[in-house]
Amino acid sequence: MLDSTSARKFNFDPDQLEQKSGKTLEEPLLAAAEEVTRDAQDKERNYDDLDWSTDQSVVLREQRATAVYRNRWDGLVIRQEKSWDEESDPFLVITRENCDVFLDRLCDLLGIPSAGGPAR
């Protein structure tokens, strides 16, 4: 159990160690303490030998420039910049009629709620 000194260290009122849900604040306090520890370890880490393919601190991998726009037939175009060994930009066209089902499935895959939109 967390003591009042530790609670004050993380700006928690020790008299409020119980949340409305009935759970104690021990879990969030311990999570905050772990985050502070991770931050301190990151500051001490030597990043000179960073392995770009496996290091957990790399959050964005290299990616081609990507454009999204509508074509003259109102289709959704997803187009990427060609690489050195390609003759033209690769692209994908989703017809206007299929945009809703495409976006719904994309939202499902990303784990975000479908936004819906104006009726067409």
C-alpha cells in the first residue's frame, strides 16, 4: 500500500487514496513512479549506438511521401511518391461508391470508431 509521503511526492492528497470507483490510487501512483524511472533511464542512456531496426525508442520508420485527394470522377486517390527504381507513382483509387465501406473497414482495422458523415 502507498504511504502518505509517497502520495504527496506525486501531488496526491493522501486522504483521497480511494477513487470513486472504489479502487485505490495506488495503481496510478505506481504507474507515475514507473514513468519517472523510465524517463530517468532514458536520460542516462547512450544513444550513439542506436539500432534503427530494433530499438523501441524509434516510433516512426521511414515511409514514402503519401498524398490523398479526389480525382475528377470523385474517386479517392491514395498516391505515393515513386522510389528510384519505379517509373511512376504507385496509387490506389477507391470509387466514390466504395469510400464509405473502405473507410469503415479502415477504422475497424485501426481500432477507432467509425465517424459516419453526411448522407450522399
